[in-house]
Amino acid sequence: MVPAVNGDWLIRGRDGRLSAYALSGEAVHCRAERHPGGAWLPSRRMGGEQRLLPGLAVGQGADSYAHLVAWRPTPGGEAGLVHSTHFRPHLAPLDWLPIGHPNKKGERTGMPAVAVDAEGRAYVFVRNRGKGVQTINQKERGGWNGWHDLKGSRVDEELVAVTGESGRVEAYATNPDGILRWHQQEPGARPVAADPLPVRVAPGSLSALPTSKEYTTLYFTDPEGTLYAWRPDGDPIALIAAAGPGPVAVLRCVLEGHDCTLLAQRSSSGRVAFAAYPTEQESAGLWWTESGPQLPVGSRVALAEDAEGRVVAATSTADGELRLARQKEEPGLALAAWQVV
């Protein structure tokens, strides 16, 4: 199942406010805190009156600006990609601006993914008509460079894009032979293909998290439901049975003074399952702990830190109900009761 939003849909803005993005009907809507840690404002439509097709990508740069990418319908039953920038949660975002089609024109080809480099330039990745991968990126002084073919074959629809602690952009995809990876070798350069990882992987199960200056850790599930962590130059590490289908939400945070990686996923029971372990120390082991009410199939889970550094977990249902649970001010990962906002 391809998610309604690709990327971190719950983010903290430059002013410390949390905001949550959702594609509802034919428009993107945003909810934001009135002030950091406070009540939430009503939902509002983003990017003007442009009608959109299914699939939204969200990426955030070091400047905390949110970059949104989606498909819009074009004449003749075709589609094109559009981009908008949201500078602060309480401000209106820019209108949607067209950035084209990976094959110049045609129908929607796949879920886009977006990452933002250290200079604030957005890089968009999307599957093309031939089931390879194309990319396009912003110029340093405005506008966009042309589309570039990254190759690849038989690529599944969902891609993952991430910016490492180095500020360089990476992208990942799956195909029947395993996992494909592209990465920048220097800032501003076009991403290039790395050696593929020959593993059995469930499509739509990828998520990625920068875990050190050297590495991004990729998480994926195999067809039997085992969750793995993998860093380039190493072997995949089996972690635990996945709590449920789809990708895990991932967050790097400090728990009891330790640098930890937190995972969250809608479990097969319908509740949100959490697990944590010391970052890049998978051998320490981890286990799932469930929290909150049962959620409908297709509900989304996200993790973020608020302005005070507390972990915030969020869920969003297909009908737009947003729930939050915030970390208590006590040792460990104790969450306050889930609240509808």
C-alpha cells in the first residue's frame, strides 16, 4: 500500500511550532500549533486552489522550511508534478508551481519523494514510465535544473529520499532484485548509483534516518515480516518482527541521556507500537510496546520532537482525525494520554 504522504508529515518549524500535513481529497491541508506546545489551529488548504492527484511528498531542510511535492492533473488525462515551499507553520505557503514530468508528459508515474540539501535546494525523485528513476533539483539562485535519468529498472512505486548529516542527499528504491541506492558524492552534485543490495524486501516498507555523520540507516521489512536495519558497507541486521505492514516511523532522540533511535508503527492489533535502542547499536536489542487506541487500517504514524525536545507521536486516520501523545517529563519514554486535536 502506497502511503498518502511520503516523508515526515509531522515536522517542527523554524518558530518551534509543530505542523502536520495531509492530502485530503484533491488538496493538501495543514494543521499547526497556535504556539509551541499549545492548542492547534484549524486545518487550512495549502498552495492555492490547484486540484491535486493522490500522493504527496514532504521534505524539510536545515532551515526548517517544508518542501511539498505532488501531482496535478493536466489536459488530456495526463499529469505533472508541482512544488510548494512552506516557510513557517502560521504563514501561507507559496502557490503550487509546475516542475514538469519525468517523461516530459504523460500520466502519473509514481509517488514522488523529496529531500533538501544543506543549501536549501530541494531534490525530487520519482519513478518514470519505464520504471526507472528520474530526479530534478532546484538551482541555487532560483528555478529548477532539467530532469536527469538515474536509471534503474522494474522499480516499485514508492521511493525514499533523505538528507544525511553531511547535508548530502540520498535516495532509495526497491525492485524484485533488492534495494537500489543513489547518493551525492559532493554537495550540489547529481546523485549517482551505488552498488545495489541483493535482499528480499517487501515493497513500500522503506524508511531512512541519518544516524551519524558517516551513515544513514535504512529500515526495511522482508516478505516474512522481519524488520531490518542496513547501513552502506555493512550487512543488513535483523532487528525484530515488524509490528505491522508498511514503513516504520523513525526518530533520533535522547532518552535518559543516551542517543537513541525510536521506531513507531501501527501494529496488527491497530494500536501504535514503539521500540527504541541506542543509535547504531542494533546488537543491544529492542522490543515493541503498544500505546493508544485502536486505529483504522491505513492510519499513518509519525514522530517528531517539540520545541522543548520532547518526543511527540502522532496518528492520522483516512478521515483526517489527528491524535497526539507527548512525552512526559520523567525518565524513559513515558507518553501522556493520546489527545484528539
